[in-house]
Amino acid sequence: MRKWEPKAPNRDPALSSHSRWQLFAAGEEYFFLLFFFEVIDLSKNIYVGNLPWSTTDNDLRDLFSQYGEVSSAHVIEDRETGRSRGFGFVEMDEEGARKSIQALNGTDMQGRSLKVNEAQPRESRPASRSRY
């Protein structure tokens, strides 16, 4: 009986980043085994701006749940005071995200016009220097 020992992994650029080729050697014979762990993320992250200061995570979830399945809803709070910063993020299914962006962008919530769009990746910022 032959013992199977893993060799160095080799990535095929034609495959997604979650798919891996692994080369195994058994004596002089080589076998290619494809481990195909495809992770498909069908959710979208939505930015919601100009929120009323009293808005909670549950309020945000309730507002967006009428358009699709909401994975998460979070109102961003100030680190020091714990008060809302007036914006938040909702993660939901792709179709629901598209519908909610079209329906809610520019709508009024407690006297404030909401800004709703697909969230953009956070830009990298240089490390801040200490003031002390």
C-alpha cells in the first residue's frame, strides 16, 4: 500500500480564489486532485447615510426586510459617546439589495432624506501618529 504525501500547492489562475489544485505523489506516479470548495457570496453590503440619530439596528433591519432577506443591519456609533453617527450598513441578498437601493434612496425617514447605495470598500489610510 502506498502512502500519499502532499506536495506544494499549485494554484490555477483559471479557478476562483477558493479553488485549489493539490499535487500528490505516490512513488513515480503523480495524481492531480481538484479540491473545489467554491464559496459563492450572494449578499451585498449596502451603505445607508443621513439616518436619524434615533435609528437603531432593528429599525434598519425592519426597513430593509420588506425588500428581501437581511443578513445583518448595523448603525455605526461613536466610540466615545456611543451615539449614532448617522449612517449604517445592511447586508442582504443581491436581489433584495437592488430593490431596496432603488426604492429607498432619497426617501424620507423622520424628516431626513436617506442616501442608500452599494457600500464601497474602505480606502486605506496612512497610520495615524500619536499626538503625545
